[in-house]
Amino acid sequence: MLEVTDLAYSYGTRNAVRQANFSVHQGECLGLLGPNGAGKTTTISCIVGLLSEWEGNLSLNGAEFRPAKRQADRGKLGFVPQELAVYLNLTAEENLNLFAKLHGLGRQERQRAVSEKLELAGLADRRRDLVGTFSGGMKRRLNLVAGLMHSPELVLLDEPTVGVDPQSRNHLFEMLLKLKSEGVALLYTTHYMEEAQRLCDRIAIMNEGTVVATGTPSELAEDAGESNADLEQVFLKLTGRSLKDI
Ligand SMILES: Nc1ncnc2c1ncn2[C@@H]1O[C@H](COP(=O)(O)OP(=O)(O)OP(=O)(O)O)[C@@H](O)[C@H]1O
Ligand SMILES: [Mg+2]
């Protein structure tokens, strides 16, 4: 579905992404795993179109993908930023209705989507409460579904679980597994190996701007020469560095 080929981006003289090659298929979650500064956020920003002037090639379903330039491409893409992007002084329902409107959904479609997404986020009983009264985890769940109102086929998430309590983290995972089962393609950045192992079908390991290996956790372990290796050992073998140290 999404093909990223030889993606490269520099902030001035700093080569944040040197060579990123990977693909994300329909109904799968690809985990982009790497330490701080590996280039994960930069990669996502290039795909979403927040950064331009990158080199390489991005395509979706075989056609050039340029969400910053084409509304049709934006309609296919859901982006869940790490920072909250919801209004605290509006209710959950009003927030989702607003996002649905911005994506051009008609009245009936909107009502259906708002109810469905409130249900998905486990917030149906809080629909008429101001978001400012929500816990951090509830705000995160709302933030996630706010990016899904237009039913995108590809969803990019940049460390959506940072600062989230374990219960809401579990709920987020369940939401993502449900999306996957509906055929949505997910690209998920994290530096938590346990998360990658639990949620992702395949993992792309990124180090110093380069995707150094891609595969299922067991393929990566085999490539590292140890079929029982966990992702931490694979990472150490591939990069000479430990994920935990960084
Ligand atoms: N706006 C910026 N201007 C200059 N350099 C930047 C900027 N944003 C990121 N960088 C640099 O680019 C490199 C990649 O950063 P990036 O944020 O993509 O990494 P990351 O893998 O998302 O890290 P983290 O796990 O900390 O979120 C780092 O060396 C970082 O210092
Ligand atoms: Mg980042």
C-alpha cells in the first residue's frame, strides 16, 4: 500500500534521514523502531507532508503520494500527532463533529462517524462532557479517533503511548488492533520493544537515519543469527548499540 523508497531529509547540514526504505501493507501494522534521534519523526513528517524538499519516492497503491499538495491524498491519510490536537473547551462529541466537518463529511455521515468513534474510544458515556475534564488517557484516546473521522486507509502514529497510563495504553492497543482488522494500514513509531512486539506484524529498525533491517520479529531474530533473540538483541547486533541505553 505505502511504499517508501530511498527517502532522505536534511535539516541544513544534519542528515536526519539518510536512507529509509520500507512498505506498509493493507491491514498490517509496521513498527518503526529506533532510539532517540534515529529519524522516526522526520520520516513521518515527510510522509504526511509537514516537511517538503525530501529526496526519494513515496507512493500509495502504486500512485505518487503527496498529501501536502492533493486533498484526495489527505483524505486517505490519518495522522495522530504526539501532542494533543483537541479542544478542551468543547465536548468530546463537538470535537469529533468538528473534525468530521473539516474532512467534508455530510450531516448523516457525521452523526454515524461520531457515534462509532466515541464507541471505539470508550467515551460514549462521556460524549457531552467538556474534554478539559477528561483524564490524560481519555484525551489521548479522543486525540486518536479525531484523526480517524474520515476513515483513512493509512494511519500514521508518532509515539501515541508516551505518558499514557497502562489502562488507556491497553485501550489504545485494542483500538489499533480493531483498525487493523478492518484493513487499515498502520505505521507506528516507538522506542518500546514490548509495544512493537505486541502490536506490529513487521518491524523496521531505524538507526542514525537509515532503516537497517525490516521483517517480522522472528525474521529479524533469524537475520541476527539467533532464532531466539528478542528485538533488543537484534538491535544490538545490527547497530552495536542498545535501545535501552539511549
Ligand atoms: N527541527 C529540527 N531542526 C534541526 N534538526 C532536527 C530537527 N528535528 C529533528 N532534528 C534532528 O534530526 C535527527 C532526527 O530526529 P527525529 O526527531 O526525526 O528522531 P526520532 O527518531 O523521532 O527521535 P525521538 O525518539 O527522540 O522522537 C536528530 O539528530 C535531531 O536532532
Ligand atoms: Mg520522534
